[in-house]
Amino acid sequence: MYKAKINVTLKKSVLDPQGKTVLQAVHSLGFHSAQEMRVGKYFELSLNSTDRVKAEQELKAMCAELLVNPVIEDYTFQLEEVR
Amino acid sequence: MYKAKINVTLKKSVLDPQGKTVLQAVHSLGFHSAQEMRVGKYFELSLNSTDRVKAEQELKAMCAELLVNPVIEDYTFQLEEVR
């Protein structure tokens, strides 16, 4: 059993109006140390794969086919074994 | 300069219809090893705080006041120094 955490963000070259708006809101609350903000999606899922390599393969396929738009988005994931 | 990564998820006790729908879609694509799915938000921001303790304090305050709804959401964050 594996637990996967996937973070999806817009690519650096893609404008992120949502992030800009949140940054403005953060500033208006008085947090002027915040410099740059990007907003993305987060997926947490468990996989009952037998081995790590297979879990990783499936995860990458899921991201490519459904969870991530590779044209405008990047993703990172962490995979940890759960007993 | 610090870089913060914040993951926000619905609490375990709160129903996540979006996660359920994504899980169904993942299954319909043939990934039957996926067991449970929760969907959340992801924020990436940079802070020009002078020290780690202050950066952490500001981050927690931002989450409490704007980024997270503490009634139904939980969050985790990572803070790393960038030069």
C-alpha cells in the first residue's frame, strides 16, 4: 500500500491570475514579506500496488492522462509506503 | 528569503465529493489500484523574511486568516531557505 501526494502548478511561463489575486489579499492583510504566489492543485491518494516501481508508473500515467494538463501544468509527487 | 509550500486538504471527517469524482474517473481509465482520493489546494510562495522563526509565524498567520478555513480544512507546510 502506497500513499501518493501530488502537487500540480501552472508552469512558470503561464500567468497565474488566481495566485496574483491571493497575493494582493495577503498584502492587504499586512503580510508584506510575501513576494510571489502560485496557486495549484493537490491530490492525495492511496494505491494498493504491490511494489514501488509499479506504483510510480501508475501514478505517472494517471497524471499524464487525467490529473495534469501537460501543456500548461507541471507536477511533482511524493510516494511513501504505508502499512 | 524563504520558499513555502502549503498543502490544504479537507479534514478527514468532511466529505470530499470532488475527490470521489476524480477517483471514479481514475477507475474508469483502468487504474484500479487507486483506493482513496482527496483533492485540495496548493500554494507556493516566497517570503523575504529575515529569519526562519518569523517566516513560520507569518505563514501560520496567513493560513489562519486567509488561506485555510480551519473549520473544515487542515494544512501542512514546508519552509525552505533560498539564496
